[in-house]
Amino acid sequence: MNITCHDLGYRYPGSASPVLENFSLVILPGITQLKGYSGCGKSTLLRLLGGLIPPSSGWVEAPHLPPLGSQEFLRKSFAMVFQELNLLPLASVWRNIELSCRIAGVPAEQGREWLELLGMEAYASRIVENLSGGQKQRVAIARAMSKSPALLLLDEPTSGLDDDNTGIILSAITRFSERPEAICVIATHDHRIDPIAHDLVDFHRILPLAK
């Protein structure tokens, strides 16, 4: 149950240089950590893996999942926590969880486990815009995990957070990765994530960046 990138390339419209070029990678179940400087292509790779953008060249193979980017894939098999979080700010924490689960076709009640694990169960009725940054981050991660996706993508999930918030999030990611065949890919600059990663992709060393 792997995801394989075959000679991936991506060039943003109007850009003279590709962000990714001839990039190949096999992603196994567990936690894969993407490390590298800003602009090296980590976030772009996450979007390619999720089928949110089409590659300029190459392809992503995930034979055990619905077609990447398809409605079924996005609804049931995939979840991503963007740096912008994309929560519904005027809805309650629980409403954010409930809507995500309904779209995925899973019982909303399974979201309570993740809210509890992430320390947000007591805030279930709180309006999201009234939460702190760290609390919003934990709600976004709980919402993503509540779907029980086969593929979970996290873009800088601990950026700017203190050690306490980071520890809570790392515990939840570790729990998520214990699910059989679950794949979690994390793009991050944060060395605090290193101990929980099963595989490390260091863009500084292996990425064939265009000159």
C-alpha cells in the first residue's frame, strides 16, 4: 500500500524554473517527513500527492486509492491541514468536525476521540474565531483525522507553536500513524518532529532542483 511518485515535475504558470523536476519517491505507510528550505517544493509536493494540482510531468501512482483528485478520493480517502487551516471561523469547533465527517460519510462521534486526544473536547461548543492560534491548529488536525483518511497531509503543523502544543500534536500524529496502512506526510522545518518520523526526505540532499 505505497504511493509512488514517478519523475514528477511542476512549474507554476508564468515561472521560468520548475519547482520540482524529475522527482521520484516511494512513500510507505507511517510518517514521512519532508524537510528543506522555503520554496524548495515541499508544499507543492503535498498538493501533487493530494491531486489538488496536476503535475507538469510525471505522475503519482496510488493503486489502492480512488483516483487522486477525484470526488471520492477528496471526500473519503484524503485530508490535508494547510498552513492557513481553512476552518469555518464563525462555526463551533464541533460543527467543523461534524461537517467534515458528514462529507466523508463517517460517524461524527469518532471525531470526539481526536478532540479529546488533542485537548480540545472542552472547547467543542466554542466558536472557532475565538480560539488561540494553537487551539485552532489542534482543531484543524482533529478535523482532518476524524475522517480516518488513508492519506493525511500536514503542512507545517507545529509552526510557531510552543512545546506543549507541539507535544500534543505529535502524540496525535503518532496515534494516527498506528492505523494499518495509514500514510501521513508532513512538510516541516521543525526538528521537534524528527523523533516520530519513520522516513525522512531531505530536499537539501536529494532533490534535483533545476538551475
